Amino acid sequence: MLQVLLDAIVLGCSYALMAVGLNMVYGLLRIIHVAHAALYTLGAYVGLYCLLNLSQSLWISLFVGALFSAIVGVLMYRIIYSPALTAPRYVPLIAGAGVFIASQELFRLLAGPYPYSFDAHFQFLSIMTPNLRVTETQMLMITFMVVAFLCLFILINKTNLGLMWRACTQDMELAASSGININLIIAINFMIGSALAGSAGILMALYRNSVFPTMGAMVSYKAFVVIVLGGFGSIPGAAIAGIILAIAESFLGMVPIFNLPREAIAFLVMILVLMFKPKGLFGR
């Protein structure tokens, strides 16, 4: 049971890293950033390319993949979302969905439809006992999520940039009239969220040892469930809800009478939350 719990926490880390970027964008612009899932897959492919052609170092691949995803995320905002901000909310939603579908086909055309092995060698802390086995990859994923969310918490709550970001989430027009460069704040928002998505793609590719064009599809659905569970706009809620969802999937999947696939469990959780606590566990 302890091993199952640990595996669920590791999986929940990937859900949380994906969901936080979506939550940041929604908290600021009130749009659902469907194309965020494309950045998850993009980070995995860029990391794999760096690993095979530029350097055998996982750390360099992780940095380059996150950086590339961050740049593309800002370009997505400038090209796709910025012109549609004044349109009805379904317009950026449809545009993001179109970008995500097109990205899957683009990955398939450029890299082929078959999965690639993400075989990276690195040294990190691990725990091996008779009752518990924590691999280096699992420890890396947990450590990365903790450090990333701690840095994000400090950035939002302890810096002037975070103060401006919180002002924009409360009232964009009033923040702009107060002298805040809202375009810069939105670009930084997309950059951070996209970098976390690209990092999550690389870490999950390392964990699953697989990179393929549609790898972001199911994770994106889980990320939306995590946002509903944690509460729209709540970054700590995304972190906690990602782990809660993964634990629910793991333990409910072990119950013999509960004969549902993992994907169905996620949507069942979302339905129950919408029925009994529509604002989520940490929503306001």
C-alpha cells in the first residue's frame, strides 16, 4: 500500500505541473488554455532531441525543453489569444483546441507516429528498502514539483512581480490604469506556466520511458479535472488536487467491485465535485 501511495504521488506531481499553468492562465485571462497540452508534448520532444543530438545530460535537456516550451507559450499568447481576448470566451477556447489538434498532427508528421524511448542516465537520490522503492526518477519528480511550487509561491506572494500579477487577476483594467504593464505580466504568466508544462512532459517521458505525438491528450484532461477539484485560479489547490486525484485513481483502481478505467475515475471525481462543491476544494 505504501508503494502504491508513492507511485500515486509521483503521478500526481505530473498532473499538478500541468494544471498550474492552466490555472495561472485562467486566473489572469479567464480563458481555458487548451493548447497548453501541446507544450507538454513539445517539451518532451525537444528534450529527447537534445538528449540524442546535443548532449547526453538530462539536466541540459530539461532546461532546453522547458525554455523552448516557454518561448512557444509566449508566442501562442501573442499570435492566438491576444487578438481573441475581446471576443466571446468560446473563441479562444476553440482556437486553443484547434492549435492542440494541429500540434498532434505536426508532431506525427515531423517525428513519426511511433513512440521513442527516453533513455537518460543521471544520478540522483534514491531510497531502496524491503517495503519501499523510490527510484531516482521518482525522487526527481517529487523534488522538482516541491521546488517549483515553492519558487512559484515566493514569486507570487513575496515579490513586486507577484503583487502586480495578483492585481491583474483581480481587476485588469484597474491594474493597467495604475501603471502596470499588463502585456508583460501576461507574457511572464504564459512563460512560467509553459515552462512547467514542458518540464512535466520531459519528466513524464523519463518516467514512462516513452515519447509519442498524443502523449499530452489524456494528461490535459486530467489537468482540467485537477483544476475543477482544486478550484479555478488556485495554484496551491492545483498542487494538492493533482496528488488527491492520482491517489484516488490508484486506490479505487485496486477495488475489485469498482471496475472502471483510470480515465473514468478522473471524470467521476470531476462530476462529484461539480455536484457538491462547484468552486472546488480551494476555490473562492
